[in-house]
Amino acid sequence: MTIINFTPLSAFTGGILIGFAVFILFIFNGRMAGVSSIASNAFMQSTDRPDNFLFLFGLILGPIFYSVFSGGVVSNMTSSYALIIVAGLLVGFGTKIGSGCTSGHGICGISRFSLRSIIATISFIITGVLTVFIFGA
Amino acid sequence: MTKLISLISGLIFGLGLTISGMVNPEKVIGFLNIFREWDPSLIFVMVGAIITFSPLYLIFKRKSRPILTQFFIIPSKKDLDKNLIIGASLFGIGWGLVGLCPGPAISALSFFKYEVYAFVACMFIGFYLGNILINRQN
């Protein structure tokens, strides 16, 4: 194993912003900022629909705001469409039945010391690492 | 007012995902590529978010209610059921295949790439299918 592309400072700064965003939604609206739940509720549930859509809209504005002030955002995705389709279905189905994703379990849940979220986070990191190991990077 | 907060929270969240590099699938795959060339940065994203939110959560959850709504909505399930483990494991496979999870996938819609649109469309189909399964189980 070798360490490459390590950017701890920008990662940590971004993390603090995410934690702050989660806190704002919690203290004002009383809600947890789990993105998979917010996204699926926005489409499948009528309660709080405008709130959910506005949160998602804010997520989309994030990179746009950032590029206005900094010039550009790097985002490279080289996967084939077949892989993208399978991955999208797995991410949607998995987070729905598993009640959360990287934000809901990995950030909100672990911050609350939820055992369910700790187990879920360990599970998806293990299968994610194994998938990259098998299918290559 | 809750709508404005939702928008602001989403925007700050999206900025965080952008600054940290999580909107770049290549970087996320680099984080999961522990056995070859590893980019540990994303640990710092999680740690940064958790050390920010966790103490604030512990302090403010004792408040009787949020500032703008009647009560806090916090997941109450405690049991480690099959759905949790299987769901999280399947999610991890999808995450490892292309390097996108739900938050960054939504943020990445701003890049106007067909690949991202396809991913997000399939993710919503996945939500729908998962919902059917959950309704059958109940």
C-alpha cells in the first residue's frame, strides 16, 4: 500500500462544513440530514416535500457556488454506462432498505453513537473496499 | 422559514462535499483503494463532520424542541436487522463500483454530465424498488 493524492486539510475543512450543515438542519428544523432519506422522501412522500427539494437544490448549488469563487471543480467519472446503471440501482436499493447512506449513517448516526449506524458504516466501507479491490480502480 | 434553512443547509453541505473532493468519484475510489494506492483524505471528511456535529448534538438534544418546528425527528430503531446489514453492504458495492454515494451524486448533477444523470435516475429507481420490498415485509 502506498499513500497518494492525500489532501487532509481540504478534506477536514469540507468535513467541518458538512457537520455544520447537519447541525443547522437539526437545531432549526429538527431533522437529520441523511441525503438518501431526504432524496427518497422528496419523491415518495408528500410531507415536507418543499423542504426536501430545497435541501437537494442546495446540494446542487454547492459546486456551482464553489466554482464561482475558485474557478473550477474536479470531478472525473470514467465508469461505463453498464456499471453506472448497476451502481445507481445498488446505491438506491441498498440505502433504502439499509435506512441510510454515508451522511445518514456515517455522519449523523455515528455522531449520535448509534450502534446501527456504526455497523452500517463498517459494512459499506468493507464492501466498498472489496469492490474496488476486485474490480480495480 | 424551515424552507430557507433547508436550502442553506443543503448549500453548505454541497460546499463541504465540493471542497473535500467527495464530488470527485475518482477521489472516492482512491479512498476505497486501500490495498493498492490509498488516498486516506475521506477519513478527514468524516472526522471533521463528526467532531463538529457530535458535541453540538449532545448539547442541544436536551432542548425540548427545535427552533422552528415542534419536535426533533431522530431515528429510534435499535435492532441490528437483516435489512440494515444487507442494505448497507449492497450500497457499499454500488459506491465502490463508480465512486458516488447519494449526497455527492445529487451535487454532481451541477456538472451537466449524462453519466451523473443516469446514476441519479437509477438511484431513484433503486429507492422505489427498496420501498416495494419494505412494504411487502410489513
